[in-house]
Amino acid sequence: MSNSDPKTRHRPGPWPPVPENKPMPMPMPMPPSSWAKKTGFRPKFSGETNATDSGQISLPPKPPRNADVDLEAGRHGTPNTANGVTQRDKVPVPVPPAPAPVAKKRRESNSDGVPKNSVPSTNGQATTSAAVAVEQPSQPLPPPPPRRTVRHEEVVDGLPQTVDDGGIVSKHSHMKYELRDSPGLVPIGVYGIQHYLSILGSLILIPLVIVPAMGGSYEDTSDVVSTVLFVSGVTTLLHTTFGSRLPLIQGPSFVYLAPVLAIINSPEFQGLNQNKFRHTMKELQGAIIIGSAFQALLGYSGLMSLVVRLINPVVVSPTIAAVGLSFFSYGFPLVGTCLEIGAVQIFVVIVFSLYLRKISLLGHRIFLIYAVPLGLAITWAVAFLLTEAGAYNYKGCDINIPASNTVSEHCRNHLSRMKHCRVDTSHALKSSPWFRFPYPLQWGTPVFHWKLALVMCMVSLISSVDSVGSYHASSLLVASKPPTPGILSRGIGLEGLSSVLAGLWGTGTGSTTLTENVHTIAVTKMGSRKAVQLGACFLIVLSLVGKVGGFIASIPDVMVAGLLCFMWAMLTALGLSNLRYSEAGSSRNIIIVGLSLFFSLSIPAYFQQYGISPNSNLSVPSYFQPYIVASHGPFHSKFGGLNYVLNMLFSLNTVIAFLVSVILDNTVPGSKQERGVYVWSEPEVTKTEPAVAKDYELPLRVGRIFRWVKWVGT
């Protein structure tokens, strides 16, 4: 039996008795203010142990209630404890033969103020051997094990931290720059531009998909791209200044792409021939404005503080993963129209992001950070060389003649390859002006319909779920503590206002936090708020140069599809990565996530295929057929608008994944550790801890306006 068992009697020790060990008072380690101890979270970051070889082994302090839960590794076990000490962690502690060595005060300490005869414990603190000596039993124990050199291994304990002003633990050594760091104008500018270049695909690819689907020309695509860049810069400045204040970029989210395509392919828009682009854009603007106003109300009214209690990693993970999985019918079918270009595009990006990810140039992992823009540049150069070499020149065929007007069967067979493989089919760069200022209502007055507004209200709720996961993940990397529910509500409310601006300017989609931004922060190790803000200013300047939008609009369709295949796969992986905050190996979570993902693909497939015969001749391309469900879904009642809403909502993969996961996760019994419940900071923490207040406090004393509104933070 263990000596620490309270039911066992202490056997008499040697005679004469050993004098009682009373060590000198040692400097106690500062209680961690990090919320990682509170949740038991153990992120994996590369590092080396810095414990010295003192020849003694110290016991860890009494662990918190959930310290045995390894949320990162997805393991959970019930430890065999006695008096709060885990048996598997207990090791024999040597007792000095005389009290003098024990009472001797250790003055040696490392640069962090932690005694050198200490070892890191499971929650990131150091425990001294002298402090443990108080709990030593009076009887002698076996001699200490032989001294051996400490091996340098990967640390999976708490993040290395330093003490900020006010005694708050806020600095994580794995990041180059934290949230409030200001390394200088030049580094901030370089890292800010790098930040936006690394997520270039997320910013520009959505307009390249939706504008041609609306019947827009290359010039329209160029104008929409410039508008997206402008609105993204403005809304990012607003969010980092008056929203959550985390270094998160706002932009067109893939969450909006599927419902936008469904609206574009609605029956009432299929018969339009003239001004189809402007008419459809005005309909989208009205729906986005109403849905975004609902999101702003959800945030600023405090309802988001109640909704967030239902949103956990088991809900966020399949919901975001379904966004990427839902476009499988669009990705590679379009790549297949020119395999020698599209397949090379995917191959190059995969090689850069995976096989060459550890190669550093000038201290930066160039291939990992810039995998998308580098892959685009290389593939575009190859396609240009093939076009100039005449690889896609067919005798007697002209790319500018529509397929319906061509007489030769030979030209009809090669027209598709000429259209998708050549890089000189777009005239956007030549026709775009050098200067163009995007202005609100540039496409006309928005048109409001309640059925489209209801769809967008549901989509704005799902985009809020996406943002909740991004807030939590980014706060792990750059902030001293996670935001409070009030600060989270404030961020969601401002995202709603940002989407209202996107609707007024006419970007075609709402504006929300880009999920890929969290991955960029982890890769670049740049979490400075000022870097993101300076990059946003650079983005606004670029949006005023019309040639930039024209250059982006001239990217061939097959390359857009190739990049989207990688981006959607990345988005799926980022969604599933939220499971690391829960017990990934739990059968409960496995079943819930599996059901959510399967039904998110199967139920929409039923709605999309309902009433369509296999040999039906549809006017839309095959990759757009899943989005015409509003005209033939299984809901048939006397209320046509209600049929439209229900058929469209149940055909969206993200909606089904969200509904299934949120119902199962909140009804199936499970502990907080098993579910990985997000732990947000208490509202009082912004008043008691200076570092947290500096992380999230609104500038220019704007927070005073919200003092009477407790649910939107400070």
C-alpha cells in the first residue's frame, strides 16, 4: 500500500528519530493565470526541455480535476490517485540523511526566476524539490536513482510563457509576434503583406466562381474582385479595432458560396438574358443585407451568449468540414476539362505545402506559406508557354466564335479545350481601368425578398458558428486568455455589420472571419494585430488599382478549379481539426461526427436528385445541377415561397451538418471534457487582469459606450 494512503498507519522510523525537515521558504511559483490549466489543454508545439540535471526528482503539485484529460491527444483515463497525487506519476523521493542539505536555500535560478532544481509539471509550472520536501514521509525511502542526462524531447506540456506587466502570463515563446507586439514598421509591413498573400485564394476565388455563373462578363468579374478586396480591407480594420480585436481577416467565406449558387440558379433567374448579372446581384444584395442584420442583432442583443452554449468542437468540426466536402461535384469535374493544366496545378500546390514544407529560405518556410500563389504563378507560366507554342491552335477554329455557330464538327470537339486551356481568352486586363473606386450600390438598388432573406439568416448563423471556432483557436495562439462571451458577441455583431457593408457594396457574398486565417497564424507565427491592420490598408490601396482586379479576373477557369480543390480540402481538414479540443477517441464523438458528415452529404443528395430523370436535358452545367433544387425539391405545398426555402435549406450540406451535430451533441449525455466544451473567460477577468484588458479592450475609450450593455464586453 502507498504511504500516502490516509487509512494506513505510519510505521515507526529509525531510532533515534530523524530530525524534522524544515526547509527554508522558497519562492513559490506564480499561480498560472493561463486558462490552459483550467481546461487541461495540452497543445503540441516543438521545443526542448530546459530542466537541469539536479539529481533529484520532484513530485508535481496536486493536479486540477481534469488534469488527466489529454484533449490534444484525445485520451481520457481515470487515474489511480491517493491524496490528490496520481500513482503513475509518483516516484521515490530521496530523504537527505541530515537536515542541513535540505534546509540549505537554493539561490541558483534561471533567467525566468524559476529555481534550477525544478522540473516542469503537467500544467506548465515548475515545482521545486525543497517545496516537495514538506510532504515527505518521516521514514527513509530507497536511495535516489542514478543521475542521468536529461534528453531533449518534444514538450507537450503547457506553452512556454513569460510574465507580462501586472504579473500576467501572456507571452508564448512559439510565436514570433503576439497580439499587441509592434516590432517596427518594416517588419509589420512585410508580415502583413505575407499574411494576405498566404490566403490569397480565399479572397479572390469566390468572385471568379459566382460572377460567370450570374452571366457577368470579364469586366464585371474584375469590378467584383476589386470590390471584394476593398470591403475585405475595410471590414478587417473594423473587426480588429472594434470587434473581437483578434488578428482575424474578414472576407468572402465559402459558407456563403453554396446558397449563393442556389439563388443564382433559381428558376426565376434562368430565363433572364439581358442584364442577368445586375438583376441577380441586386437580389443577392437584398438577401445578404437582411441576413447580416439578423447576425448583427444576434451579436449585439446578447443572444449569441446563449447560442454559444450549444456550440462546441463536436458541432463546429462537422459543420465546417461539410463546407469543403459539399463542393466535390464542382472541383475535379472542372479540372478535367484541361487535365494537363488543372492536374499540374493541384500537384504543384501539394508538393509545396507537404513535401517542401520544412524548407526555409531566409528564415521563412516559403513553400508552405506561399503554396497557393507560387503554384498559381508556376502553372500559369506553363499554360502561357503552351498557348504561345501553339499547343491549342486547331486549324480553322476560332475561340471567339460560340459553339452553336460553328459549322465544323472538328471545331466543336476542340472548342472546350481551347476555352479552358488557353490563357489568352480573357480580355479583363486590357479592358480594366487603371483607377477605379468601388462605391456602395454600384449595381443598383438592392431587391428584397423574404424567402431569400430567410435562407441568408440561416447561413449567417452557420457563419457565426465558423467564427466561434476561429475565435477560440486564434486566442490559443496569440492572446493571454480566450475572449469572454461578451467580447465574442461583440465580434459576431460587428461581423454582421461588416456583411451589411458587403451587401451594400455588392460583393455577392457576406463577410465573415476566414477560417484559413488561423492556419496562417500558426504557420507564419505572426499574431500581431498591427500587422493585419497594415496589410488591410495595403489591400484597400490595391483595390483602387483597376488593373489588379483585371489581372486576377484573367486567371483561367481550370486553374481556379484546381486551387479550389486544394482550398476546400484544406477547409475540410481545418474543420476536423477542431476535434483536438475534445476527446477525439470517444465513441460518442465519433458517432456524432460520423452521422453529421454522412447525412450532410446524403440528405442534400436526396433533395438535389429528387424529381430529376437521369436523361433530363438541363440548361445548366453538370457541376451546377446540385444548386437548382429550389424548382424540383420534395416539398410541395400551396405556399410556393415556403417550398423554396425548405427545399433550398435542406439541400445545403452545412445546414444538415449543423442541425444533426447540434441536436446530438446537446442531447446525448457526455462530460464537459468528453465534449470539449469551449471555456471562455469570465466577464470579470477583463477588470482584474491587465493583460486581458489590453488584448480585448476597445480603443479611444469606446468601451464606455457599452458599459450599460454587459453582454458585449468592454
